[in-house]
Amino acid sequence: MTLNLLTRIAATALVSLAALAAQAHEFTVGQIAIGHPYARATAPGQPTGGGFLRLENRGKADDRLLSVSADVAKGTELHTMTMEGDVMRMREVGAIDLPAGKYVELKPGALHVMFIGLKGPLKEGDKFPLRLKFEKAGEVTVTVNVEAAGADHSH
């Protein structure tokens, strides 16, 4: 290979890594690591939106996520989604258990944050604060990135 080709390959790899690093972001409070909080972009007039993140309890004691709140909506709740036959059911949950040494994914089609009564559309590229309250770790405000509905979150 020529030096020019190697330089272009290296530059492409660096740009890809930089893009991945810009997407991935983590916050901590106490022994809880909060990984990559994001929300899906919504259409104008859409009344609700979903938020997702990974919670990892790096401590030796169990904890619980008690509540969430954000100013982008009139209400913010912790929800679960299940399929009953062909019917999607979403229900509010009072708290999310975080066992010691384990992690919980809030993701599409499962546990998630529900933004109810959006004050405006969530636009791809926007960011907003989300406050999380844990039973033992306390409270923390994280930055939620608004991403395209089909964005890949396998990282």
C-alpha cells in the first residue's frame, strides 16, 4: 500500500472514532454509572417521546431509580412496554431496581423514560437536561442527546 492510502485509512478511522466518542457519554452519581442518555427525535405535534440510557450499579449495595424529570414535557415517567398479543401496552413503574454489580438497560421496547405532553418536538441534534433521583446515590442531572429514531446504539 502507498503511504497516501494508509494516511487516508488512518484519517477515516480517526473520524469514525471521534464520531463514536461524540455520541457516547457517561455520567456518575455515587456508585451509579449512567451511560449514553438519548431520546428519539419526534414529529411536530407528537405528544409523547421516549428516553433511553444504561444504568450500572458499580457498588456493593442495591439501589433504585425512583424518579426522572425534564422540562421538555409536562410530565416525565418511568415506563415499561410489553406486547400482549398484537397490542403494545405501556405502563408506569414506580421505580427501577438496580442490583449491586449489575446493569439495567432502558431501551426501546422495554423499560424507558416517557416524556408526556411534549412542549415542542425533540429535534435530532438537540440536547436537554434530565434529572434522575436514586434511593441511595442521590440526584444527578444528565445531558440527553436527541438522535434519529433508527440510530444504532450498539456501542
